[in-house]
Amino acid sequence: MGKNKLKKFAEMETFTNVVQSPMQHPGQADHELKGKWNTEFFKSNQPLTLELGCGKGEYSVSQAKFNPLKNFIGVDIKGARMWKGAKLAVEQGITNVGFLRTSIEIIDKFFAEGEVQEIWITFPDPQMKSTRRRLTATNFMEIYRRILAPGGIIHLKTDSNFQYQYTLEMVKENGFEIVANTDNLYQSELLDDVLSIQTFYEKQWRERGIDIKYLAFKLNHNEQLREPDVEIEKDPYRSFGRSARE
């Protein structure tokens, strides 16, 4: 591990807006903050939003600025990535955003039933070869609906037509309510201050002339989920490596 990463990890340990629990196994015990994020972490009773796979944390920090009456948590397993967002929040005194370093596969170990009002999935790896690793696959939807409050919304923002089309088919197959949908966000009437926030990777996609897709939907909490039985054309381009730098 490089010295720069070690320095970031050491600094992360001093941030009060970061919780680190990188163990990745289903048998992990529930975290002590489960059901208590507002009362013990934020110390403010406000609607809670998660950004899953938050990367550098730009979306979580920017959303917190736009929405001071909501609490936000960026989640990622890579601590060196989220260091930037956590540090920025500390430097700017933004107290309604925090970061959780853990695996998304065990996110229900950290949040109680109905504790979360919204989930954002911003520019995830489309995982075109592995359905179960896709953050909008039904096995992840099962996890999300354990923690989402009734009427809670999931937002997907992506460059990947494959990810977008797969998720849209999954939503239709399971009868989820579509709240918003566009295959070209920046040419749609949906664009607002929050959807205009651009992550490091989004800026690069747009510079390459790739349209940004956006889909928002509500889960049902009772029905058994089904994977869509459809063939979806693969993206004809490669994703940026996660080591890409600003």
C-alpha cells in the first residue's frame, strides 16, 4: 500500500463524520448505530438518504449542501476514495453528511427497517457479466427494501445504457412504481440542482459525449422479486478505471 493511501487512512481515523467497518461477511453482527443514525451520529431527526458506491463522495456532500433539512451518508468499501468527500465536509463544516466504509452486501447490518427514506446509486459498475454483483439486481433490491421506509425512492444515475435498460426491465418485471425516467438527463425537463451535480466520473463521461440516464422508482415490500428474462445489448465502450485521478 502506498504512503499516500496510508496517510489518508490515518487521517480518516480522526474524522468524526466517518464510520469504518470494512468486514465483509453475512454473519457480521448488527452495528451499534443500526436504527440510531439520526439520534447518535447526526444528532438531528431528519430524513436519511444513502449514496451507495459513493466513490469520492461528491454527490453526498453536494446534496447535503442543497438539502440542510436532510441527512446523507455516502457508502463505499474503498476508504481512500471517500477520504476526499469526508475531508471536504469537515473543512466546510457540513454536519448533515457522513460516510460509512463497508460492503453494500451487508448494508442491512447498519440500518434498521424503515430507517432510510432514499437511496442514490450513482454511476455504478454495470457488471455486465455478473447479474448478482449489479447494484440494481433483485438480490440487492431485497436488501434495500429491508431498510427503506414505505414510499422510499431509489435513484439510479448512470452513463451505462446496459445498466439503465437492465434496471428499467427489472422495475417493469416487478411492478415497481416509476417516479422519473429519462435516457438523456441533460436534455430533459427533469434536470434540477440535485440532478445537475456532477461526479468526477460523470464529467468524464459527458466529455466523451455519452448521454446520462436517470431512473427513479419505488419498491413494493411484499412481492417475491423476479429477474427480467431479456437480452440487453452490452455497452460498446470500457469504463474508466477506478484509479482514475482528478
